[in-house]
Amino acid sequence: MKLHAMRLKPMQDLKQSIYQYAQDNQVQAGFVLTCVGSLQRAALRMANQDETTILEGKFEICSLVGTVELGGIHLHIALSDGTGAMIGGHLQDGSLIYTTAEIVLGQAHDLRFSREYCADSGYDELVIRPVDAN
């Protein structure tokens, strides 16, 4: 496993920045190990909803989990507000850093991730393949 560490600064887009990092570093089978930081704007798609919910305010990033690959990323985030109330969902473009985001990604060298249509779910889903030994 290879580790990748990055720090995002105010106003950077959390999802877009992680995806761009994966592209720039050819991360073909990545996963989020840890992320701490804060958002000033959160764009989330809640469970079983089609539209994105935009939240304005100051939010602590309590958890960020998901997979990262060249064809896309799938991330879920948990946030807390100033009272400690939690909210979470599918991370969307438009989630902007408030002070910082410190992120560590893992990368499996013996796997390759892709996203392909799944008739069971109706969505493009993660497909995991071993890397050819050739």
C-alpha cells in the first residue's frame, strides 16, 4: 500500500480536489484513510434523494470515507455544526473548505477500481479487479 497525504486550504472544493489529486497521481485503487478539517459550505446528496442539499455555515468534518479511482470517486461525509448536531450524506461538488482539510489516502497496488453500470442497483458501482501480473 502507498500513502498519499494532502492539505487543502480555504475555499478549495473538497471533492474536486481529491479527484484532481487522484488524476494527477494516477491513483487507480484509492480509499480515504482519514480526513479532519472544516467546511464553510457543504453540498450533500441525502439518502434516496435526487437533488443536492446545500448547507451554509461552519462545519467540522467528523468523518470522510470512500473510494477513489481515475474514473470517479464515491465519498460519504459526516459533519457537525456549532452545537454538535450531526448530518451526513454523499459528498457533492461545491463543498468548500473553511480553515483546512488534512487528508490521507491509501492506494492498493495490486487492485484496480472502476465504475460500471449495475443492473441490480441501477447505478454505476465499484468494480474491483486484480492488476495483471504482466
